Amino acid sequence: FISKAANGVISGSVTSTGSFGSVHIADRLGVGTTSPAPYTAQIKSGGDGILWLQGGNTVASMYFENQEAGSTWQIGKSTDMGTNDDFGFRCEGSVKMLLTDGGLVGIGETVPLGKLHVFTGDSGVTSAANTAGDELVIEGSGDSGLSILTPAANAGNIVFSREGATAVGSIKYHHVNDSPSNSFVFAANGTALTLSSTNASSSAASTGS
């Protein structure tokens, strides 16, 4: 089914024993439907909707171009984005995100050194992260870090858990409108150390009477 306008419909079937040099569709393309929605192309199936892209040994991807902005996105598999088995997102020649065939994710990084590798600059480290802390890797060419953003009346938390105990240890920062205000609280199995802008104090859970 090919429609150039509301009153211009060509339908039927075509069998080719050779190849078409090119096909031009001015308005809409419907595959499996005689009334495609107002998009460039619509594929409709009674079962699973499938779009299969099969390329050569190096590339099987889609390109999205904004002609006004002059930017082009590439999504798919390409040796320009990791290896043949990796899946990536690239814009204007720069890889923005990559999913490797081993299940690693790189944001700005084509060779993730951990389960999730966030890259803003080259630190010089090329070996994989220590297995005791390779779930999240943050890399930069200068000072690097992690931000926890909360309102002034709340606290930012890092919580340590194990089977049967969801908070055996924690690091908490209470902001200006939370209590105790402007302070860190380090807790370990019932014992807490509070460090504020004015003093440090500790408390321990009672084990007797």
C-alpha cells in the first residue's frame, strides 16, 4: 500500500525476480495496513511488530537526521562504536552510550571498565575496576565525583545492606532545614557518629540495661 494523498492509493502485490534500483514515496508507507498513520512509515502486524535490520560484518544501524539543526544520530551496531557485537548510540561522530555484548554499559565510553562506566575525561586508567567496586565506575580527567541532590529539608543517603538487614550501615547528610542540620551521620550496626559544622558526637545502641 502506497499513498501520496488521501485520494491517491496504490494497492495490490508486486513480485520481483531481480531488484529495484530505488523506491521513492512522497508521503506515507504502510506495511500490513491500508490506513497508515501520518508518519513517514508505519509497520503493523497481528503478532509481534518486527523491524529487522541486517547489515554486513561491520554495520547494522539506523540514522536519524535533523536537517535544520544539522545533527545526525546513529543507533545500532557498528565497528565505529565498539566491536561488531556491541550496540551503541552516536551523534556527530561521538559515541554517547554503548551496551557491550557482555552486558556492560558505557556513557561516553566505548570500553567500559565496570558494569556502568560514566566517562567525562581520560584518567589514564586502562585496567578493569577492582571487582569489589566495579558495579559503578566514574571517570574524569580532573576532579571527579558523585552528586546526591535533595531539598533543604531532607537528607542525602548512602545505605549498606545485607541479607536480612536493609540498613546495617549508612552515611547520611542532613541539610540546613533537616535535623540535625548541616551534619553528617555515620551509622554502623546501631552506633552513630555525628559530625556537624560545630562539633562531633557519638551514640551507641544499648546491649544491656
